[in-house]
Amino acid sequence: MTIADTLFWLSPELMLAGGAMALLIAGVFLGDASARHISTASIVLLIIALLTVVALNNGLRQDLFGGAFRIDAYSSFAKTLILAAAAIAILMSDRFIASEQLGRFEYPVLIVLAALGMLLMVSANDLIALYMGVETQSLALYILAAFNRDSRRSTEAGLKYFVLGALSSCMLLYGASLIYGFTGATNFAAIAESAAVQRENVGLVFGLAFLVAGLAFKVSAAPFHMWTPDVYEGAPTPVTAFFAAAPKLAAMALFARALVTPFPEIVDQWRPLIAILAVASMTVGAFSAIVQSNIKRLMAYSSIGHMGFALIGLAAGTANGVGSVLVYMAIYVVMTIGAFACILLMRRRGGMTEAIEDLSGLTRTNPGLAFAFTVLLFSLAGVPPTAGFFGKFFVFQAAVEADLVWLAIFGAVMSVISAYYYLRIIWIMWFNEPAPAFEREVGARLGMTAFGSAALLFPVLLIFIGPLVSAARNAAAALF
């Protein structure tokens, strides 16, 4: 493949890299007064990149830079969702940024750079490319977590995320070095050939375990979840919304490719690791969220639990299993963005509120918001016939097909337990005495995000489930 062909297939990433640098230079010369214009330009840039990804998705496989990166239906599916989530994250944050005096031009540029790292992650077909993508994303996310420099909680969140992120990078690099040492390769295809020959190699299994541990941190799977509650609570709420959606999707997509492509012949070696992570994540998420009084910390533990459910599909190690993970993550992104849009609407004259009790009697003070939040919470709980139910159904089905019936049963039990804290919020909104009303002037963008997300998950619009499942299965087939 010529250089021109390589640059052509890598054009979405090049757009984001060049666009981010141009916007950064513009911001330096124009100052923070240009923040809103740069936010709009960043959204346009992300949408153009998204349309380019869709246009380049011809169903064929393209290996770039000697196989270090792979463009296929799988990466295109994930990139489309990542870019959409990043654009919406910028779109829904303008009101918060303005009200909290955080209107600095670096904010949208950092999201664009994080999205660039995520696009590299989902296309990575080599251990070096994998690490490069992860760190490109992570460096931008560390800064975003501490973006509110005047807030002790925000700076503490950024510091915790950085320190623990460095630890996870060490584990990931150690695992990658062991895999390279015992296979003599960093390319996933070459690793697969070597791993097929030395299935019982203890050193290779140790390397795989450390690699899994490093990636588990990125999806905040237990027991590598310790950063999540503090970072979710301390970071500015729009940043938390972004953290909970796009990076989780990118990390889970990378997780699947990094296991299925280089280690298809030793699935029996890594399946128990993923099953243990799934069980631990579902358990921690289900029981820890019950005692939370802060809505952002509750959503943190909720995300840990949801990653556990997604890992059930990955543990299957089959095309249907990976397809179910993609379906689950697509639905999860919509649910999470909608839920955080509702949380951003929890604003009174004194500023943002985060206590769950502040939602008391919301049906009487703001029935529209209460209805949208109710639909989103029902979907997060997996109550039929919302979209969240179908996400869990597909991962459970994949587990049963892979003879992991016990894991599917455990997931169903944890789903019932986790439904308690979602239903508790619904009860508070519908049956408690009303708390002081939230502000109504919140901006059209935020309200549109909240109600649009709820509408996509509502039973009337479940006609989208069929095309989503079909697209996810086609994307997953590209890995096998």
C-alpha cells in the first residue's frame, strides 16, 4: 500500500489531529473569548470525521503501517459511536461551562484529542499501536478530569486518575513485554500464530493476565475500579458524562480486539479471567451503588456494573459474543449520555445539585424531566421493553451459547439486585414530597439531549434494535 493510500484510509484520524492543532493555535491567538466558536468548530470537525468514517466503510479490511492499524467494519462501527458521543459531549456542556466560568478554549480541543486516541485504539492491531492509542486518549482525559482548577475535588480527581492510570499503564506494558518476549512479535496476527503453537506457555499466560489487568482499568472493571467513583464525583459533570460514554466504548472495543485477534487459539486461557472480572464488576456495581446518596457516585458504580454485563459477552469469545458487546455498549452510551444530561438539568439558583434527594417529587415540579429520567433509569435497570433489556438479553444469550450458563444466571441475579437503586430514584421522583424546583432555563441543547436519548430507548422506537444488532454482528464478524 502506498503512502497516499495509507493517508486516505487514515483521513478521519488526520482530520482530528490537524483540526485539533489548528483550533489550539486559533484559541491561543483569540483567547478564551473564542471558546464558544471553537466548541462549535470542534463539533463540526467531529461530525465531518464521523461522515468520513461512514463513507470509508466499504466492508473490506485495510492494514496500515505494516499491519499496526486495521480499518475494517469493526473499527468503523466503534468509531462512528465514539465520534457521535464526543460531539454530543461538547454540545451538552456549553451551558454548564458558561455558568461555572469554565469557558476556556482548551476544553473542546481536549475532547477532540481524546477522540483521536480512541480512534487509534479501536484500529490498533499491534501492541505498540495499542499503547500509543491508549496513552493519546489518557493524557487528554487526565487534564479534562482536573479541568476546574479552582475546585479541590476536580484537581484531586485528575491527580487520582493520573496516578492510577500510570499504574495501569505499567501493568499493560509489562504484559505486552512478556507477550513479546514469549512470542517474538507485537503484531496481533504474528502473536496468534505463535500462541497457537505454545498454548500452555506459562509466561505467555502471565503476560496475557497483565495485559487484561491494564485494559480492565480502562473500562473500570472490578477490582481495577478504584478510580471511578472519585473521578466521576470530582470531575466537572459534562466531563464525567464524556468519561462514562466514549472512553468506555473505545476501551471495550479495544479489549475485544486485543483478546480475540491475537489469542483465538487460547480462548480457554483468558475466558476465566474475563468471567472473573465480569462477576466482580457486577457484584461491586450492584451492592456499592445501593448506599450512595450522590447521583454521580451512583452512576460511577452503575457504570462498573454495566461493564460487568458487557464482559459477559466478551467472555463467550465468539462472534455473537463480541456482537452482543457492541450492541450493549451502543445502548449503554445512549443511556449514559441521556442520564447525565438529566443530571446536568439538576440546577438551582445556587448552582448544581448532586444529591439524590434533590430529585424528590420531580414529577410535580418538572414532569417532563421526571418522565425522561424515568425512561432512562428503567433502561439502565434493564426493565422490558426498554432498549436496556435487549442489551442484557443479547449478552446473556451469547453466554448461554458458549456454555456459560452459570455466568448468565449470575448476571440475571445481579441485574435484579441492581434494579433496586434505579427504582429507588424513580420512587423518590414520583412519590416523595417535592423538593425546591430546578431552573427551567437550561438551554435547548441539553434538553434535546436528555429527551432525545430517552426517546431512543423508549419502546415505541425499538424498531432501531434490529438494524443495530445486524450492524454489530457484521462488525464483530470482521474480527473472526
